[in-house]
Amino acid sequence: DTVQNQSDEMIGEPIPQSQVAAYESGMQYLKVNFPHTDDDVYTTGALNHILQNTIQRCSLVRNGFLLVANGNSYEELAIKAIDYGSFNDIMEGGSNQDATWSIRLRRYGPGEESVNADGTKRSTKQARYGKNVRSPLTDERNAIFAMKDMVELFHGRVNLSKPDCKIYLFDGLKSATVDDSIKCLARAIGKGPKVSIYAPKTRICVTTTPLCPIAAFTLCNVAQLRPHFTVLDPFAGSCASLLAAAHIATNSAQPKKSQGGTVSIEVAHNGLVNRDDIVRDFETRSLDPPLEAIHGDCMLYETRKRARQAIGHNSFDCIVTDPPYGIREKFSDVSEDDGSSLPPLTQLFYAMGKDRAMGEPLLKVGGRLVAFIPVRKGETLEECLPELQAREEAGLVIEGEGREQVLNDILSRWLVSFVCVS
């Protein structure tokens, strides 16, 4: 990424032109309008709090902002912010009058186009912002000076490193997201989880095909995981999905209604998946380790019974898993019946059906089972789903539509959610 230093010189490596389109499509801004409601429970403040909590657990969101004003000039933004009382809390007499603050400028989109003396057109290079960026300082100073009537009302001190109130100026956002305005003034209200601390290269226990942390968080969020939930991964591997579940439970602002926890099942032995290393991966991140990391085959009744015993002989609130794609099955040397040639997820559904028939369901009614389903080139998702009989016996129905992630030229995986019905 290219950025500007204090002398306004462009530094860093530019994004290859071949990747610009993919980068721009990835840098999406979503505008969320709170619904109008007369319910005292869902006030604007309460909805804002819900949005903050959502941002903090979503690995696909980097930052969340409250849009304060939009317009065609920085002076206009300042006037609107004062009129709306958007920063009254950090002004003298406000509830946060001593809060430190900062204003940073971020510019997006293509550069401005100009015409040369000979009539040819040229485009001004525009810095594109990635993970590690600094604002264009000269432009930032000019923008703040243009908003001095608002800034002079702030009571607290400036703190550029760790301010209490982070204020941003966005320039060049696509008009479709901001009502045809090109400049926006916003307050940061939340930050997505730092998933890089769960990357495979940072973990002690790593398998041959570790699940990336973004996918692990997505599994848990689609399962609508709550802090008090009990969570099972029957094909756990190095427990990437359960690390995400523990992070969400630990960092949630919601109080726990009851004690939840996670349980892992993995058929591979300790020489391939070391359970002690898994526990250390949790503990070094100040997360609660699994209640039990079971070495066993989830197709066996005794293994599933042991998993339920770990949570007091109850059913699980949700199941999240990334089943094997033909790699880990070779480690399984036991099967309950001749259905071992079926895909692993289908086998699990039939096993859950047996538990259900015995009155010992693995998943609670209303609970979700969320899984990745591999689909090879030339196949459809419908062809690769667990067969209808298996779904009916397990009491699972598909919820919504699956979402595809292309892994390579011949393989995709689809994220699919199933709900347990009575």
C-alpha cells in the first residue's frame, strides 16, 4: 500500500494494477439505518449498543462508525455537526468534556482527473488504505483548520495515539452509500475482532488444513452464538472454530445467563493433533479452554455420549464444524455401520438421528448446526448436501441460502446453516 509521509511523499509498495479491482470491491462500506420504533426497549441508544456488540464479534468488519454529517465541504460538515449537537458530549459541560480526541482523514476512490496542456487527460494518484496507514497530513491539517469553529469547542486534549473519541473525515466514498455526498464526518463506535491473533502461524497446535480465523468467526456468527451457549465441534482439528466461540463469549458485553462452554471431538491422535497444545492456545489468549477435548470418532455413540456428559448430560446449543474434505477420514478406523462411505457430515446426521430416536439429542430444538460443505467442480450444492433422509432423521432443516467460498479451480465450500426442529 502507498501512503504519504510528513513531507507528502508517497512511500510503500503500490498495489499491483491487476489487484486494484479486487481491492476496491473488498473495501465496501455498508450504511445501516436504525428502524423507527416506539418500543422503549429498542431506543436509538439501545440499537446503537446492539450495533457496537455486533461489530465487536464480526470478523468481516474492521471498524464501525456513526455518521454525523455529510456534505460537499469540511466547513459544511462542521456547521451540521454543531447544529445536530453531535459532539456536545465532548464540549465544555458535556458528559465527556475531558475526553481526549483526534480527527483523522481517510481518502478513498480514484484520484482526480485533470487535463494536460496538449488536451490529454491524466489522473492524480490516490493513496489506497489498507491495514497500516497514516493520513495525508497536509490535507488533514487543512481539513481541521476548515472545521475550526467546531474543533475550538472541544474541551479535552488531542491524543493521536489512543483518543477516547475517534473522529474521522471520509473523502471520496461512493455516492451510492452516502446520499450523493463526497465528504463525511463520523465517530468511531466499534472495532471488529483482531482475528490475526488466531491465525494458524500464531498457534501452538496446527493441523495440515487449519481453518482460517475469519471462517471460524463466520461459523459462530451464523450459528447466532451467545455467551452462555454450549458449543460442539465434532470435527474439531486444532479447534479454530472453538477459539472463535470462546473469543465471542469472553468479549461479549452481554451478561451470561448460565455457564456455557465448548467441547471438541477429533479422531486424530495426539501425534497429529496435540490436545495439550490446544489448551495452551486458549490459555495464552486468556480464553476458557474446551470443557473437554475428546480423542474419538463422532460417529460412535460413546463418543457423543461423552461430549454430552461434559455439559451435564444435556444437548448442545449449537454445533459448528468444518468437516473433512477427504483428508482426515483416513484416521478413522472404526465405524458403527456400513455407512462409512458416505460423506462425513451425512454420517454425522444419521448418528444424530439415532441419538434423537433414543431421546438423547445432540442438539437442542431451535439450535443451529452450521457447517462448510465441500462442492467440487461440476457438482451443485444440492447434490452435496446430506441426503434428505439423514436430515429428517436428525430433525434438521436448511435455514436460508448457502454462501460459496471458492478455494481453488476445482473446489469450493459452501457455508450452510441447519436448524433443529421438534
